[in-house]
Amino acid sequence: MVKFEQVSKVFAGGTVAVDNLNLTIEKGQFVVLVGPSGCGKTTSLKMINRLIEPTSGEIYIHDQKARSLNVVELRRNIGYVIQTVGLLPHLTVAANIALVPQLKGWPRAKCQERVEELLQMVGMDPAVYGDRYPAQLSGGQQQRIGVLRALAADPELILMDEPFGALDPITREQLQLELKRLQEQLKKTIIFVTHDMNEALMLADRIVIMKNGSVVQDATPEGILRHPANDFVASFIGRSAQPQAVEELEVKDVMNTAPVTIEPERGLGEALARMQQQRVDSLLVVKDGVLKGTVRARDLYPYLLRNEIASVSEVLSLVPVAVKPDTPLSVAAAKLMDKNTNLVVVVDDHGELKGVVTRASLVGVLLENQKSSQTTVENHVLKAAGGAGK
Ligand SMILES: Nc1ncnc2c1ncn2[C@@H]1O[C@H](COP(=O)(O)OP(=O)(O)O)[C@@H](O)[C@H]1O
Ligand SMILES: [Mg+2]
């Protein structure tokens, strides 16, 4: 599908961004390029759709030299998703998604059908969202539309450059799960760039770890966890010499201690602004440190549409599933799965909010704990994550 043959890129000024890269990516693979900032991930990706041209070497797409292809045609046939979503603000969601199909001359009815099909695929009602403008969506929703736009003209190859990097951990995890599900369903070839090893472990069929413009290890997630090629990889996957047995871990060992919150007496406008700013779909409502409930974006809209002044306390919904900091991680994991929720909140004996545990944090931890590969918890979680770690 894509082949790098001795590809190097030296920028003016002498920076060697990519150094003799050899890499073959098969059709239908979900490949994640991962490595520290500046190691050449973005440059490698951009050479595929020719936003950057190699200094030497050759890139092949479907056995054709990329540089022999028409650039415009090439880019229309490759989906591309970046961190700053890049939706056009004056176009509706539907028009944004239909952009490339229209450029390719699809008939209007077919474009519309495709838009509806895609929105339904990620659980966004076309009748509700199709006519909205990007500014009327949360960060997570905007990024979903960015992904749909890349899928719209049904390209076989999709490039993604830290697409979820600007999202809060909970929304990021939702989108990771969705993307993994979409890829398994649609069998697209995806080349995904990130500096986040947990994200790579969760998404990839194959992980390519880069350093200084070269590949240091190229293996399955499990292969990398079991046999890190060298000290650089070992430290990059954050594996301590003696991993703690998963049975011994408690919620406090893995929880995210900085969830996005709001006080109950705040206005709904402020709640919405905070969701948009923090790019989340819901907030935890906290008074004097004590968790009171949650407020979701979809509960705000009716009030905001009627221009009604109301406070967060009036739209409060139930406290989601709660656990204690010293609850065994296995118990929290079982709750996550049972209740089919994306997070459990962590509160102490006084009801004070201490953090949240998300599915992503569990997957990362459990994959690093190979010792206990037979525990029910891990099996549960791996299944929920769409088979990461195969
Ligand atoms: N347009 C450019 N001009 C000069 N140097 C660049 C340019 N783009 C990237 N670089 C340099 O090339 C190296 C690799 O960058 P990049 O591919 O963006 O890394 P990554 O995406 O892994 O963070 C870095 O040292 C970066 O500073
Ligand atoms: Mg980059």
C-alpha cells in the first residue's frame, strides 16, 4: 500500500528530519508511528501526501512512485486528519463532510446519503447535527467530524497526525475507541502519528517507534511490551524493571487527578463555554470539593435554545459510577464494563472528588502487566478496547 525506500529528508539549514527510512505498510493495517517530539513523525507522514518532498529515496503508493502522481489527485484519494481539526467555519457539518466527494464530482443525492451514513456511524443524528456550524459543536464532536470528513470519499488510505492531541483524556478515549471500531469495520489502511505510547498501544496493529528520524523498533504492541528492542524503547513505554502485579493495583495508582469540573451555582452559558474550551461533552459538578453530579452538553441545549437563565444545579444528572481511591483496580474495571460507561469517578469517604478512571488508563496499565495475562479483568478490558494488544 505504502512503501518508503531509503527515504531521507534534510531541511534547509541542515536538520536531518528523516534518516534513511525503510517501511512497508500493508493494506488494511493500522500502523502507529510513535516517538518523542522532533523525531520525524510528521515529516514522514507529510511525505506520503507530498506536503513535503523527500530529499532522497522513493515513496511508493500502490506500487506507483508518489512523485510521479498528480498531487491534487493524490491528496483527494488520501484522507488526512490533523490536530487542529481544520473544519471550515462558515460551512455546515454536512457541507464540511461532503467537501471531498463534491470536489470529486459526486452527484448531490449521493453526497447527502454519504453524509447521513457517516454521521449515523458515530451516533450523531444527521437531522440534529447536519445543519449545525462547527462552532456549535464540542471539541470532541468537531474532531469526530474531522475524521468523518477524511472517510467521506471512501479513501483506502488515511493519514492521521496527533488527531486527538488537543482533547481532554475522556473525550480522547471515546474517539480512540470509535476510531478502532471504525477501522475494524471499514478495514481502511491507517497511518497514525502520536507521541503518546498508551494511544499507540490502544490503537495499533503494528507500532513503529522512531528516534532521530529512524526506526528503532517495528512490532506488534505485544511484541514491543514483551521485548523492547533497547533501553530507549523500554523507557519510552515507561516500563519499570519490576512491574506491579495488576492484582495489587488500586484505583489511586492509575486515576487521572485533574478532571474538568464546575460549581453548581454557575450559569449554563459558563458551563457550555467551559466544555467548549476544555473540549469535553460533560463536566463533573463539584461544591467545596464534594462531587454533586454531572452536567452534560445535551442537557444544556434546551435551556440555551429557549434563552432561559438557569444554573448548573437545575440540570444536574446523577453522580456516575463512583469508587474509592483504595478500591482494587479490578473492581473499578468490572464496573466500567458492567455499566458500559467511559469513566468511573473516584471519591473519598467524605464524598470529595479525587479523580476519574477511564478505559484508556486501564488499557495502558493492564497491557504493561503481562504477568497477569489470564485475569478476567484484562480479558474484559482488552475486549472493550477492541482487541488492543493482539
Ligand atoms: N519546515 C521545516 N524546516 C526546518 N526544519 C523542520 C521543518 N519541519 C520540521 N523540521 C525539523 O525536523 C525535525 C522533525 O520534525 P517533525 O517531523 O515535525 O517531528 P515530529 O512530528 O516527530 O515531532 C525537527 O527537528 C524539526 O524541528
Ligand atoms: Mg509532529
